[in-house]
Amino acid sequence: MSAVDLPPGIGLQGTPLGEFTAPVRAKRLSAVSLVLVLAFGAAAWGLVSRKPFGRHASAQVVMPVAFAAFALLGFAVRRARVAVTRDGVRWGWTALNFTQEAARIVTAHVYADGIALEARRGSWWFIAARDWDRFDVLVRQLRRAELPVRDHEGKAPLRARLQSYGRFLDALLVVSVISTFAVMLWAA
């Protein structure tokens, strides 16, 4: 039997005080859009295969692939998690994640619509309230992790809110479904 004692902060991830996921509605939208884009794209390919040397056949083959890439990106992003640990804040998946280390966080600015993590160097991270379930618990876990938290009244400044991807990602998914359906009709 052996025991290994590792000091904190050498690259091992700490135990999360809280893990947060995207809202169920957003996850459902990403899954449905991925299925629809793949189905409409397959139908468009089938229609194009009947007349492969048509005038616009190359565009009708490539466009569903691009929209499928958008839908796959949305599906993957909506499956990411935010984890608050004593070592910092992590965004991502089990195999791949990005960390804002606690030592680099100067202040966690808490607004009504999100949290802006101010770093010593580099850009701020903005975690929008609408992109994550249980936002009030997320704020409590930041305090529990003993990160420097500063409360602000009202909404976050525009420069912080521009980092929020939720509405844009949902719109991109809807546009991908509609566009792939249009390409399928065009191929017919």
C-alpha cells in the first residue's frame, strides 16, 4: 500500500463545490436542432444524388455540412458545465476545460444578469445568468469558495454582456434548421 500526498495547485482539479449546466430548454433545443439538421441534410444529399451534375449541386451538398457543424457546436456547448472549486472557476467538459484560477481572479463582479470574473491579466470572463441553471446557487458557491466577490446593482456593463453566447447560439441553431430545410427544398 502506498499513499501520495500532492500539494494543491499542481494541475489537479479540485473537488467542485458546485457544478452547473445549461437550462433544460436550451439543451433540448440543441438536441432537436442537431437531429433536424442531420435529417434535412441527409434528405438534401439524397435529392442531390439523383442529379449530381446539376448547376448548384456542389452548394447543395456543402451547405448542409456547414449547418450540421453549427448544430454540432451548439450541442457541444450546451453540454458544457461550469464548476466552482476552491482552485477557481472551470468551464467545459470532463476531457477539455478552461479554468480561471482563483489566484488570478481579482474580483468576481456579481450583477443581476451575470457574473464577471476580473483577472489580473487577460480578459474578463462573463457568466450570464440566463445560460446556466440555478444562478443564485452559483453566486453562493463563489462566496463559499472564498473568492473576492463584489455585488453591483442592475445589469452588467455592455462589454461584459457581449461575451454572453446564449441568445446568439439559440438563434444560430434555429437559423441552421431553417436553412437546412430550405436547402432540402432547393435540392428538390
